[in-house]
Amino acid sequence: MTEDAKKLINLRINGKDICAPEALSVIQALWYAGYPRVKGVGCLQGVCGSCRVFVRRAESSEVSTELGCELLIEEGMDVSFLIYPIPPYQTYRLDEIPNSWEVQAKFHEIFPEAAQCRHCGGCTTTCPKDIDVEKGVELAVKGRFREAGELFVQCVMCNLCQTACPELITPNHVALFSRRVTAYFHTRPSNLINRLEKMRKGELQVVE
Amino acid sequence: MATNTPYDAAIRRYQPLAERPLPDSAELGDALLERYHPDYIPDRFVELTVGPNAGDPCHRQLADVLQSDSRIDEADLAASAEVETDVLVIGGGGAGCSAALEAARAGARVILATKLRLGDSNTVMAEGGIQASVEKDDTPQMHYDDTVKGASGQIDRKLAAQMVMDGPDVIRWLIQQGMQFDLDQYGDLLARRAGGTSAPRVLYFRDYTGLEMMRVLREAVFNSDVEVWDYCPAVELLSDQSGHCAGAVLSSLKDYRYSLIKAKSVIVATGGIGRLHLNGFPTSNHFGAVGDGLVLAYRLGAKLRDLDTFQYHPTGLAYPHHLGGTLITEGVRSAGAYLLNAACERFIDELRPRDHVAAAIIRECAEGRGVDAGHGESGVWLDTPSIELRHPGIIEQRFPKLLHLGTKSGIDPREQPMLIYPTLHYQNGGVVINRQGASTVPGLYCIGEVCGGVHGRNRLMGNSLLEIISFGRRAGTAAAKRVHGVGMRQKKVSLEHLRAFRRELMLAQMPLTQQSPLLFPEYAKFEKDSDYDGLRRNTRVDDDG
């Protein structure tokens, strides 16, 4: 194992030829080789969506998208960082939706482009978390918000699907809207409500 | 140094079993902490010599950062843009976002400045859940008692009592922002136990509680009137003639300039210090967690506390190397997963408080009963197959992040145990605050991990997600209210407080070669990145060329 640990890998990151020991992630390899890197680095655990990279592997013409903190370096890999995130361009407030009957109509006002999906599959291909993004958009368009949101449990809001969409749909925000309205209108846990009532009546106190 | 069993040999020895008894021999009591917990290594601590905590013990690495010179002086600000606002929030995690939302809701003009992107924080990485007593056999009093007991003394009881009473309303507020929780078939909140709790109290969303919370709060902020300045780390706070906090100096990583933000209240929500890698430990923390807020507050004269106590989360990934330090939630142990040494024996009750469990793991490895992970690292097994054997399907259903981590590691946690070792997780101490999150410096509020007192010397799982929202909301409201009190008097803002701090450093004969806040961990080589030369006019680096 210690023998293997010394094996060196040659690859290219952001146009720079880098030689680093195997068992490093793309970001670690960049640092190892002495290059500074601050932008596009985040949690380093695959949940913040900051370190989005394009990857082309040796002997392949296919380019895929991954997260640089989770991606282990490979011989002959070519990697480029995508830096800045795109803030969402639609605006909505949950408390402006009068009740749950109005959610579907509001959705189409807020995300008018969602219904224009061409089913090109670009969003799904680009997702580093293997979410069926296109299906999620389709469900949201039909007003099936709970189902749409459930597909996106693992979404880290990396925005890659948004970058991939020729119709300028923002699938991750469509999904987050779906998740948020589900909680906002339908999460009403009786154990929580009971506890809040008891506290409102002053029945529960803390003695320090 | 004892020799641990090599990984390959140890994994061959492992057999999945649903039940394993805990040997009677396992406990060492307080001696366990004193002998093995990193907080008890004596020469790692020094006495601070300057600032409001002079004479107090502090971790050596943190003391170096606290007693450093500023990155800037008045000359750097000569041509800087000036912007005015009511409330400036520094930090874009869960605490910063909830404070910003509440301050804006109270009618204040709010700027939220964050070092990287909005949401880049430890919040997004929190997995296990958030404590709030909602189960019928649980009470806020029990929550309070557990928190005090787990804290090993030195807790600020008023803060803890207020926080546990806030718990249920914090959950309601989060649901109103659109956050989902795991529910049972009737729509009730599911609760799980945490180490050191007397009732199931941790509410959660899979093992993605923090991710779910952060993406919802981020979306809420983007859809509010809060003005977000991303890629803008704060490098200094501003003071007025009375020494009160009056804003901050931000450095833009986009256009490489400084800006002066004059604010009537400032809320610092910058998180902790994991990326200082205290004692050489790996960390579960976000890339930006290098103690910026502590430095800024300390220089302005804010009192800190408990700077010698840190939490090492028992279960950080120890293998494979490239994911070292990555967190595996305590939820896995609360679901019943065992910790096993290389001989596949349990060695501690897995749901003892985190400091005890971490110390026990360190002991096993130090005494040669651990597994050698290569690269000079070692660990013990987190026996995930045992819970899968007892509850088939539980890992896929409850712990998707763990499963994903397994995929990235080439290990299926349903069949094979994960190798873990304690990972630097949380700064227990920090800025002294009152119940509104106000520090000892008027105009300066501090919330979240940057603060001390709420958790004493050891924090329970799920109490930090509660803390950030509980104090975040309160500080946001209080900071907005203070705006009216400050009134319209035009105040002169300056870096006057730096002059006094530098004088103290010189009198104490401290070297003025080091500058802080660090902004990024050393290995990211920010200081050498020529992109940011524009922010370094004042940097006194040793010229080696």
C-alpha cells in the first residue's frame, strides 16, 4: 500500500501540467503542485457545489462535469475549473402565494420558461449528483411539486444544470421552489404544533 | 508510537455481525479525557499577552492569529469606496442568513458580505440534525439539563436556557422558510437521539440537514431585499470616536479593492477555526473557517472566552486519503453503529458525549489497537454493516450522503465498515455575547460558532444548528432595532483601534511580521497568488528575491 501511495500521476489542470501522487483530489493536486487556488473551493466534502470542473479523460473525447473536491486524479486527465456562480434571476416570496391552490399558477408566472423544456437532456447529463433533472422540471410544470422536489434531495445548487439549459430554465431553482412550497404549505407536524401551544400557554419553563 | 494493523489485513479480519456486546473493561472516566483528548495536551496552550483576554489560556495556533498585525492601515483606504447601510452582516452561513433575513424584515437596510459565495459555510456540511424538544416525553428542561451536563461546566446558563426555549419556534420558522424535515407516516417530525441526550430530540432531513437548511436560507436571502456582496472577506472592523463598532473594511476578490462599509450595527457570523488544523488534525470544516471573526472582534476589544477548548468529532473519514477528515454524521451511531478496533472489539459506549468518544478512538490508535490507513494516519472502524443487518435499507433511506461518500471512496458502507478518526469539528469557545448576541463592544453582534458560552467545553450534536438560527434571528432583530437608537448623527469612522492594538503588540515585544485574519488556509497559497496583489500594498512579506 505504501508502495502504491508513491505512484505519480500526470495530468493537466487549468492548462497547467501537473504531476502529483495518486490518492489526491483535483484540488489537492493543484495545491500539491504549488498553484494557488481560492476561488471555486468550498466545503471540500461534495455538498456546496463550488468546485465545478469540466473533465476530459485520457483517450476520450467526452467532456463531463464533476466536483473537483471529490474527483480523484487520473493519468492523462484534463481538468478546467468553472468559477463564478450565477445568482438566480427570478424573484418570488413564499408569503406572496395566498394559498396552496394558487401554487401552480404562481409557478408558471415565476418560471415561465420551465414549460418550454425541449427534453434535450442536457441538464440531466451535466448533474454531478446523477439527479434526473429533466424529469424534475417536467413534474414541476405539471404541478407535481412534492414529487419534483423529492428527486432533488442530493442537489447542492452547483448551477450546472442551469448552465446547460438552452431555454434558460433554472432547473435547480425550479426544484428548490418545489421543495419549499411543499414544506411551506404542507408540513404541519402535530408534535411540533402541540409543543408550541404548550409553550404559548407558559406550561413549559426552564429552571436554570 | 505503537504499530497499528495495516488496512488490508484489518479489513480481511472484519466480519459483519448484527450484535456485539460492549466489554466491561472499556471505561476510563475523566482520566480518558486527560490522557487522550487534544484539549489536555499542556504545551499546546499559551497565555495571551495582549488584548482584552491577556492572561487567559489560548491554543498556540489561535494565539498566533489573534496577536498578529492587521492586513491594512489607513493608507490602504485612501481611495476606497464608501458605502452606508443600517446593518452589515459578515458571513453567509446559516447564522448570517437568518440574521440578515430578520434584520431586513424589521425594516433595516442590510448588506451581507461573504468571503466566498453565499452559503459557503459549515452550515451546509452539517449532517446530523437540529435539536428541539418536540417529542411528548421530552421537555425544554431536559434539553437544557443535557446541554449543561454535556458542556463539562463553564456554560453560560442564560444563553443555553434561552436557546432551548427557542427550539420549537426555530423549527416552525425554518418550515416557514420552506425547509423540509423527515416526517413519519402521520406527518409528525421524526426525532433521533444524540450522544449525551436523555430523549430523542434531534430533528433531521436524511443526513443532509445542513444542506437542506442552507439551500433554503440562501434562496430566501436571494429573494429578499438583502444586498449580497460575495467574494468580499472582511479584513478589519471600523470604530467610531467612542470605540463602538461602526462598520467594516471589505476586500473584494473580484476587483481586488477595499471598500468601507459604514454600518450602524455589525453582525459577525464568520464561523470557526477548523482550517487552522489545530494540533495537526484533519478537519470537517469549510475551506474558509480560519477564525477571521475572532480576530476582527478581538482587535476591536471584544472579550472572548474558552479559547483552549475545541471539539474533535469522533467520526471523520480516515481512508481514503483524498477525502480525509470528511464528516460522517453522529446519526449513524445514534442509529446503532458500533465503533470497533482492529481486533473488531467495541471499546466505548458509542453514544457518550463527543469528547469522550473521540478520546477513546485516539487511545485505541495510540496504543496499537487501531488500523493503519497509510500516509501516517490511523483509525478505527465505524461498523455501518451492523445497522444495515439490523434494519435492512436504513443506510439508503436515512444516510444518502454516507452512501455517496462510500461511492466516492470505493466502499459500500452497507457491506464494509468505514475507517474513521477524530476530525477537528468545532470551536467551543469564542466571543462573549448576551442574549441578543451583542458582544462587549457596542454595535458589534456575534452569532454562531464564532461565539462562546452556549456550549461550554463540549457541544452536543444538533445544538449548533439550533444556536445559529436562535441567535441569528435575535441578533438580526436587535441589530435592526439599534439602528434607530444610533440616530442620524454623522459619525467619523476610522481604524483608530488598530493604533492602540499595535502599540500593545509592540510593548509586549510581539513580532509584527504575521498578519491576520488569514482568510484562507496556508496550503491554498492565497498570499502568493498574484491575482490578489492589489490587496497587498501594505503586506510586509520577507523579500527573498
